[in-house]
Amino acid sequence: MKAAKNIGLPKAEQLAQTIEREIREGRFGHGDQLESEGALMRRFSVSRNTVRRGLEKLSRQGLITTRTGIGSFVTYDGTTIDSNLGWTVALSEGEGAIETRLLSLERAPSSEANASLNIDTDYLCLDRLRFCQKANCGISLERSRLPWRPEFETVLREGLHGDSLSETLNEFGLVAASGEEMADVVPALSGADAAIMKRPVGDPMLRLRRITRCADGSALEYVESLLDPARFGLRISF
């Protein structure tokens, strides 16, 4: 299928809109893997950076998730969303709406991040909860820890650019060039995390820990996420 010609739109926006339409029309279902970055580069006649910007937009909209070294997978659940509404508004209106809640944004130490990154510093600490309206519980709890940089003072004063950490980092010219991700299981959700997620104490959860680095090898971000195993999983094609 040829990409739609949207005159005047940036190429990354054209790519995102075309794939968005295909997902919503059912060409790609929940859990399906999208074409590889290379295939998308050939299909849309664009650079790899353009493909990644388009995929980042789809990820921010809640349509896909991207796993480094594995690929991008559809997370959209098939609910029809009015394209005339902004995504934040549309997602907050449906019965199965997923709401992203900012729990905290501060400068603070983190022993967990220090141990994982083998450094000793303060961090820009960002905690977010994805909350399912229909189930009335959290489906993911994400704790991001970014080694402190002077430019992060702006984030504390003004908040995230476009409510997006990726957009904020792009504004500072901070881009992940490499990284690693580890998955394991938390057998029983702690009382504190259960209260935040409004889930029973003792619920088993999937845990992902991710480290990303800039091109110069410096640590960009350490993230630990607790995920509802009924909604998230690992899929590898070979």
C-alpha cells in the first residue's frame, strides 16, 4: 500500500498518520508487529530518523510500543476513536480509556539508579501511572531516573514539553543511541505500589528495567516499569 500524500505535512507526520489509519482500519491488530524500520524507510522514501520520529508519535498516542532490537508492536485495542478529537481528549472519553497520570517530577537521589548505572549523582525523577478507566486500576507504573543535567532545571520550572519526556529530551538534543532492557517478574506487588495502582496487594507483575545511553556513552535514563502481565508481554519474531 502506498503512503497517502499529505501535502504540506512533515514526512514523519505523514508516516504516522498513514500507519494510524491502517491500525484503526484493522490492517494491524492488537499485538501485531509493524514493518521493520528498514521496510518503512523504503516504503515512505524517508530516512531512519524520520521513521523513528513517526514511530515516536504513534507511541505517544498509545497506538504502538517499540522495543529496541525487537520492533514495534500495536497496543491499540480496537476501540473506535473520533479522529476529529485530540488523542488526550479521545482516550479520556471512551469506556476503556487509558489515562496517563504524572505522579511526581523532582530532583532527587536514587540508590537503584546509582547501582544500575554505576555512578553517584542526583536525578531528574519522573513517576507516571497509566490508569485504565474501565478496570479502575493502574496497568503500568513507570519510574524514570535521568542523571542530572543543568538543563533539567527548566523541566522542574516548566514541566515536560508537550507532556512528553521524549519531546523534552529532543528539545535538549538528548537522543538515545544505545541501550539494554531486562525483563523479570515481581511475584507479589508491594503494599505501597498496590495503593498507587489501586490493585490488590500481592498481584504478580511483569517488571522491565531499561538503560539508555547517548552516543558518547553517557547514561541518559534508567527506567523501571511494573506492568500488568495480562496486558503486556514479550514477543520475538525469528
